[in-house]
Amino acid sequence: MRRLAAYRWELLLIVLTLAAAGWATLLSPYYLNFDQITYSLQQSMAVPAVIAAGLMVIVVIGEIDISLPAILALGNILFAHFSQSGAPVWLAALAVVAVGIAAGALNGALVVAFGLPSLAVTLGMMGAYRAFALLIGGQEGYAAFDDSYVWLGSAQIGDVMPASLVLVAIVFAIFTFVMHGTVYGRLCYVIGNNARAARLSGVRVALVKVAAFAIGGATASLASLVYVGQYQSARADNASDILLFIVSAVVLVFIWAATEWTAWRLGFQSQLGRPWFDLLGWPVYQPPAPIMNPRPKPPADLPEGTEVELLPLDPGDWLDDGDRAVLHAALRDSEGDVEAGRLVSAEDESQRVHDGLLVRAAWITQL
């Protein structure tokens, strides 16, 4: 009981949600109807979910891209021009996705080349993309889409499942495989954890980051085809209010799912900390949980006058300031070798550090 009392606010929200669902069921017999549920999910989740898949990759590498809804709006305008010209939808989709990839890659290139915060860069590019969409699309908007252009956002497969939800399931499956089953996905996690260490290890951090932004642009362009099918409208201000929802989806779905998957792979060991709560025997951790880089929490609720002994994280560190300076110099040399494209073996690098420490030891002996 005491443990349940610690989550009283969460339990209250669950009770209120269930009460609201029960009341809605009494008011309308169609509230829990399967078609109504899938339609609601399609209208509210399909577009943000596809964009969130691409944004998740960007967040994993430690960056952010708030221009993705603007890239979607630009894609809508381009789809309108293709539909107006009578181009086949498959050609239009390839062209718009290519434009989205280029726009996302441009964001990544600006972040990497100038070392600017991704929030500032994508904030400026968001205005640029919407301005360009307004320039080529005008203020009138476009609504006379060909039937093939609205199929993905409005059709149902087998008169049961909306096509857009099937697309979401396919996108999620692809990104799950990419992030957990490919070298690129693992490199994204490595860079997000420590980009400098990844660079010193020979990882092409800049290339991985640009690719992540390009992936985000591709998903935003793909989502624009779903948007066109749902609303059958193309304007430069489309999807201007879904950014917060997309970011929330990334945190609650992708980051939380990654947290639980990592905890499961680590065997729910005690070093992960106390779980938020247990769901049918499955420990659920708060998103984002400190799994990859746990940090000790300061002691709390200690009686006044309690003496606390603080121990270093590495009690076996025998290096003094001079030895540490030698090690840091070797690391700087190694970083320079990586940036210059010179490959240095681990044996040579270890020998260089070892020689530096020996020279300093001999100098101290002479003193």
C-alpha cells in the first residue's frame, strides 16, 4: 500500500481516464467501435508518428530538428504542383522525398560545418522552408488533388485497416531494425552518448549526423503524402501546430521503448535504479531513465550532523597532474591524427603514451 501511495497522482490519472472512457461509451455506442478507433488513430497519429520516427534518430545523436513540419508543408506544395501537372504519384513521391532528404541534409551540414546548435539552425531553416513553400505555392492553397494522391491518407486496406496506419507499422518496423540491428543505428547511440569519444575512435561523426538529419527530412516528406490524403489541402502553413506533439511522441514512444528494451537486455539489474512501477511483473522505468550513463543521486533525508564520505568514481586512479597532462597531450595528438585522416594503430598510440610517462619519470628521478 505504501508503494502504491507513492504513485497516487498517476493512479488518479488512470482512474479519471477510465471514467471518461466509460462515460463516453454510455453517451455513444460507437465510441469503442473498431472503425471509429482506427479512424481516430489515423487522423491523430499517422502524420506525427511518421515524422517522429525520423526525429527519433536525430534526438538519439543528441540533436534536434524543429523544421520537420515546415519540410512537410513544402512537400505538400510540391505534391500539389505534381498533381496539377498530371505527374504519376510514384514519381511525385520520389521527387518530394528526395527534396526532403536534401533539406534535412542541409540542416545537418550547417550544424556540422559551423558547429552551431541544432535548435538555432533548424529554427532559422524552418522559416526559410515555409517562406519557400509560400513563394512557390502562394496564399490560395490547393485542394484539387488527383485520387491517387489522396489514397495513402484516406484509403482502407481490405475495408478494415487504414493504409496510413499500415504505413506507420512498416516505418516503425524499419526503424526498429535500423537502430538495433545495423552498424549505423549503433553508431547513433555511440555518438549521442559521447560524440568526442566516437570521433577519437575513428567514427565519422559528421557524416552520421548529416545522415540522421537527412533521414528526418525523408520521413517529413513521406508524412506529407499522408497529410495530403487526410486533409486534401496544401498550404504553406500546413502542420504548423504539431511540433510539440511530435516531440512528445518521440519521448513517450521511442525513448521510453528504448529505455525498456535496454533495461530488459541488461536483465533489470539493480544498478539501473528503482523502477517507476511494475506492470504485471515487468519493471517500468521513467523516460528517459539513466540507463546508459547512470549518475548517483545525492543523499536525502539525512539527520542533521550526519557525516558523509565522498569517494571518487575511480579509486584506482594513480595518475598525478603531470602524468595526466601527458595522457591528455596524447589524446590531443590522436584527435589530430583522426581529423587529418591519418590512421594510427593502437599499439603505436599506447607506446607514445608509455614513452611520455617514462620520460617524465626519468626527469623526476634526475631532480
